[in-house]
Amino acid sequence: MRQGVVEFLFNEKKYRVEKFLILLLLWFAIFYVTTVFQVSLFVLYPLLFTVVLIMSLIKIMWYNKKEKKNTSVIDWIGIVLVIIVLVASVFL
């Protein structure tokens, strides 16, 4: 099971559609929670982006440690964008 989870997290080409559908489902779940329970989006977005940041950092550390591959520029741009959004949400 561990090998399957690792392959799902790090194989960008094989599980592209599944990851997109899971992200879309998570997005709809956040909108559902905000409308039904009257929770502000500014409360939920930092939680979501924190999870994305942690997963991105784990992915980069995994590539550098286990796979001996260089990380792509897109991974670093994603981390920088998530950090910018988190900082902006703190000031809002």
C-alpha cells in the first residue's frame, strides 16, 4: 500500500486525471462547507494551502533524497506561489 501511495503522489503522468478530480472534489467540498455552515473562505483557504505546501515540500525532499533527481522549476514556483498566498491571507 505504501508503494501505491508513493507512486500516486509522485507519478505526474500516470495519475494526472485522478489528481485533478480529487482536487476538483476538494474544491466543491470547500464551497459546500462555506455555504452550508456559513464559514468564511479566509478560514478554509489557509488550511488548504498549508496542506498543498506540506505536500510540495515532501515531494521536493523525496526527489532530492531518494530519487537523486533534480526538482523541476514548476515545483519551486508552486511553493513560492503558495507561500505568497498564505502570507497575503494572514494580512487579510
